[in-house]
Amino acid sequence: MYEKIIPLVGWRRSVQITAAFVFVLAVPNSFLIYYKDETVKEQVITKQAVEKELKQDKKSDTNKHSEKVMISTVSKNVEAMQQKEKESNEGDCSKKWVHLFTSWNAWVILIAIFLPGMAWTTYWVNTVSYYRSLSLTEDSIFIYGTSIAVTEVLGRILLVIFTDRLPLTETNLLIFINLLFVGVTLVFVCWPTDFALLACSLLIGTGRGWSVILPYTAAADLLDGHRADQATTLTMVALGVGFLLGSLLAGTIYDSTQSYEFAFIINALLFLIGATLLVLLQVRRQYKELKKRRKREKDLEDYEKSLENYSKWNQGFEIEKG
């Protein structure tokens, strides 16, 4: 299919068509994703365990009758809770999405993922064209392009293996990547020496691999009180629209100026804004957690004081009574 589309519309339009197709196909399906309530899962596990025990153990008729009653009761509870959950999902789904999109926190997350997503599009679509605009040899372009592809694969593997062992959360790691690529982007366009281009290519490949994973986990981390399917949908919308508009912006700038320099400078700014918004969200969440902790400490202190006053009153009452 691409062999016929690319000669007609070019690489840029082909990538935009692909992004639009994925966006239209995937986003509606993501609204169908939901997770069962943990209580229902526990009840199902309990039911399965009781049934397994009943099959394996040979017991008296009285015990078997008791276990049959237990299985029947658990089964009814499971069916009732599943029906309740189904009705809740059907009735509250629209309300949850309305609540999500009326929250300014969700919009800030959307923008914080959307803007770097636009910047990453340039590294996906226009990197080879940028190398050629520097009049590099085909061998050099091959080395840099291969470095990007190899480190992209390795970056995803290493992220999956070591993400739980890193001292940073996924959100903080995404902030670090955005800030790192402010510098990488400026070096990539302002100091295009052989060593700088090779180092930037290695980092670009790693960043490209991480950029398709970390936004999802960061959104799920920042969207407190919302389910993972909502975070996934929000991230898909942000990255999909960012991919469409990012390639269009970079291509338009190049067509107007015959240079990618201004496009990459804008990308550095987009990375910086995205990192700043994520930092603000982190600071706001930590401030809210600090307020909650102080409130709990104050409530505990008030409770201890009330116990102390009650103890004193009770002692005085016993003395008077004696």
C-alpha cells in the first residue's frame, strides 16, 4: 500500500495519513476498555478456590452440603456485584468522562503530552531529511540512522527492565527526558559536528523509544481518581494530534525557509514547556499530599488531646465518686 501512496503524496503525507488512521481507529476502541472492580475479582477467586477444594477433598455429606451452600452464596454475590458493576459502568461512563474533561488537571496533562509529541514528530519524520540538508555522505547518514534504530529498540528494552529500579518515577523520568532534549535539540541543530551528530543520534533513538511508553504511565500516575483507560485515551489523543500537527508544522517551516533550524528551535521550546507543565503538576500534587498529611497529623493530635482530657475528667469523676 505504501509503495503506491508514497509516490503520489510523499513521505510526509503518508505518515500523516497513517497517524490519522491509527487515531480514528484506536481512540474509539479505547473507550471500551475498563477494569473490573477488585472486589469482584476477589469474589471470583474465592469461588474458584472453594470449588477446587470441594472437588479435591472427600468429606462427609454434611460438610459437602455446607460447601455447596457456600458456593451458591458466593456465586450469587459474584453475579450481583458483576451486574451492579455493569450498570455502574453503563450509567456513569459519560459522567466520568465529563468529570475528566472539566478538570483543568486533565487539560494540563493533555497539553504537557501534546507539545513534546509535536516535537518528537520531527525526529520521527524529518531526521534523514535534516541529515541530507547538511550535505552529509550517504555512509554517514546510514551510520546515524542505524544508530537511531538500534538505540530505539535497546532503549525500550532497558526501560522495561530497569524502570522499577530507577530512583525516579515515570513522571519524573519523563520530565528529565524533556529537559534533556531541550539541550540535545539545540546541540543537534546549532553544532552539527560529526561527534555531536553521532551522540545526538544515539540519544534520539533512546528518546524515541521512551517517548511512546512514558507518556502513558505518567498520565496514569498524574490522573488521580481516574481509571487507566481514561489516562490511555487522553494520552492517545494528545500524541495522535501532536503527531499530525507536528509533521505539518516542521514541513511548512522547511518549505518556507529551506532549513530545519527554526523548526528544531521550536521543538526545544516545546520540550521545555512540556517539562515545565509536568513539574507544576508534580509540585501541585506534592503540595496537596503535604496538606493532607498535616491535616491527618492535626486530627491525630486533637484526638490525643481529647483522650487526655477525657482521662483527666474520668479520674476526677472517680475521685468525687469515691
